[in-house]
Amino acid sequence: MNVGKICRRQVITVTPRTDLVAAAELMREQHVGFLIVVEPEPHAQVGRPVGVLTDRDIVISVIARRADPTLLTAGDVMNREPVLAEESDSIDQALRTMRRMGVRRLPVVGSRGLLTGVLSLDDVLDMLAEQIGQLSGAVRNEQRIEGVLRS
């Protein structure tokens, strides 16, 4: 299975020029702690990921340094080199990348490098839980069938 099959397609994005307070308000409204910062692409509905902004970035880089958030943009605080996954990457590749880089979410891009989704550890856990459910269902069904045949 590949990343494109399980990633979330509805992604919350901002641009590097988005006011930092507006980005934080968007996080609060959408109940997320992770925004993908995109540069809009001409003639495309989505943009190219140029960074990621987390609630932790805001706390560490702004609040803990007593900087004035009203003077900053998402581009001032974002992680500028986001770790990406391609839609065609295997789940195993994505998990190895997450582990190596110490991240829980990966922006997902298509073949042209444009944002198509986001993969989180929650998405992978949901997929694994479904597969485990299928396995346990197979065992239960095997036992049921054997019981019927041997009665």
C-alpha cells in the first residue's frame, strides 16, 4: 500500500506571508497543531510546500523568546525544509522517514511536487487497526466454519 491511499486530502495551509497570529487562530479554529506552508502555483488549486508550522514552533521560537507575534509571519517561524512524502512512497518508506527525522506528520506531494495531502501517524495507526481487525475476523470466521463443518 502506498502513502497516497491513506493520507488525508483535506489539508490546512497558509502562505509564508500569513500573519502569525492568524495562523495560530487557524490552528485553534481547525483543532490542529500543524499547518503546511505553501507557495501558490499559477494555474493550480494547490501550492508547493515550502515549510511547516507547528504550535510547538510558535511556543519555542516566539513565546519562549518573548517575541511579539503580531510582528511575525508564518514564514518567519516555519521549518523551511519540510520532510515530504510522495504519493507513490510505500507506507514503510514513510514510517522510516518519520522515524529518522523525528516527525509525526509528512506533507504528501504528487509527481509535480504540489501538495496533495498529509500523512500522520494517526492515519497509519488507523490502517493498521483495520488490518488487525481483518486478521482477527479471519480467525473468528475460521473457527465458526470449522464448528459448523464438524458438528
